[in-house]
Amino acid sequence: MSEKKKFLLRLDESLYAALEKWAAHDLRSVNAQIEFLLTDAARKSGRLNSQDTTNENRDTSDTGSSTS
């Protein structure tokens, strides 16, 4: 696993509280929840390729290249 970049993030208290509740609901830490949300947004916008597939980064449907 590659090293993760560390940086300071300042958030409004109400936003942090909302993230904290959301993370607890999803059984994640606040840090993991923020990383999950940012990764999901980056993938959906086409700015980050999926680690598992290379051709399905823009479409979440199951229409990969495995069909003839």
C-alpha cells in the first residue's frame, strides 16, 4: 500500500458534526468517510480511474469489454 499524503483540513463545526454522524452510521472514522466521499466524487466526475477497472471509469453500468 502506498503512503498517504497528510495535510491539515479546517472544517466548519456543523459540517464536522454531520460527517461524524454519517461516518458512525457507515461504521467508518471521520477521516475514512471524508476519503470515501472525495474518492467517490473524483471517480464520478471522471477525474480518478477505478483501481479495479480501466475502461469503466465513466460508466457504472456492467457493460465492460468482456461481452462479444
